[in-house]
Amino acid sequence: MNKSMKNKIKFAVILSVLVILFVSITVMFTIFRASEITITGNEICSEKEIKTNYLSGPLGDNTIVIWLKNRFGSFDSVPFVREAEVKVDFPSNVSIRVYEKSLVACFYYMGQYIYFDKDGMILESTATHTEGIPCIEGIAFDNFTMNECISVSQDGQIETILAISELIEHYDVMVDKVFFNNKNEVTLYCGDVKVFLGKQKLYDQQIASVSDVLRQAIKNNLKGTINMKNYKQGDKIILRS
């Protein structure tokens, strides 16, 4: 076989390899592209945030790449997400089921919002405040190490904070801020409505009774103050502008 023939064969082999490679890449880009994406379980995190994490980067929307990243645990962590299940149904379907952390409130410190759960354990720290999670103000926090329980200066305050936070979550009240004054009296800030609860042993009755009123006030863009300091069951709840 002469040199010219050998070069032709070599060229043909290289060309065949390039053609196969080109076709393979084309197929990979077109057929194995995540076009049907289902996201469930998210309440705090937006779909955009989840997609940015799980479907970004080089070939981030390619189902083969997504499967490999999930197989080898290469996804970055997402704020407020405890765990996620990623399933790929080739060639184009991806489902992401997220399990969010059970956060009830936060406080602001040094440019960060420190989020904690119903037991007072700190689970997250971010520079942004998430809508729907009340921010605690007026409290001096002594300790806030990640994955450890917070501690405060005054006895009994942490129990009060956790009790109010859990009640807010239970009655689905949209509270932006929970403020403690120097007498440990509590005020809830809910949009343009301020609810003065005072200092109580238990806040169950006040929050349960005012929850429906607050929902209607927020829905109708009302402004004003509700004084619940001396509230007794059956009393009329008045929103004063």
C-alpha cells in the first residue's frame, strides 16, 4: 500500500470520527435537553432559584449531565433546602422534589438574616429576607452558631419567641416583624397593620382571634393599629387608623 493510499485511509478515518462526534454532540444537544421540568415541594424557594441551581452551568439543561451530576452528588446546596430528589426520565423529562427546612423566624445581624426552626436551632444565614418568615427585633441574642440553638440575654425570652413564631405559622398569619420593647411587650407588624399584644404568659388566644381580621385587612390593603393587650375571648377586635 503506497503512502498516498495510507494518507487517504487515515483522512477517511479521521473524517468519520469527526462526523460521528459531530452527530453525537448534535444529538446530545437536541434530543437530551430538559424541556419538561417539574418542581414540587417548594414554598420558600422560587422555581427560578431551584432551576438556577439544578439546571445551570455548562450543558446544565442536558438530561445526561443532570443525571451524572445527581449520580455523583455534584449539585450545590440551595438556601432553605434540606434535601432534594432529582429524577430524570430520558430523553427530556426532569422532576425535582425539594424538602425545605422548617424555618419559623429570623433575626438580623451584621448584614445577614439568621433563620431558625421551631426548636430555636439556627439552620440558615443569608443576606436577604424571605417573605413569609417574620423577623424578630428588640432582642439581644448571645449566641448564634449554625446548627446550634440560639440563646438570649433574658430568661424566658427564647420560649416566648418560639411560642409566638409557632403560633404565627400555625394560624398562617402574614407577619413581617415581631418587635419586643424594653418591657418585653410584643407588637406584630403585618403589612400596614400593627398589632399590640402586650406581655402575656400565653399568646394563643390573641393570635388565634386576630388571624382572620389580619387576613382581611391585608387583602383589602387596610392600615391601622389593633390593641390586643387586654383582649378577652369574645371581645370585639377594632382596627384603628
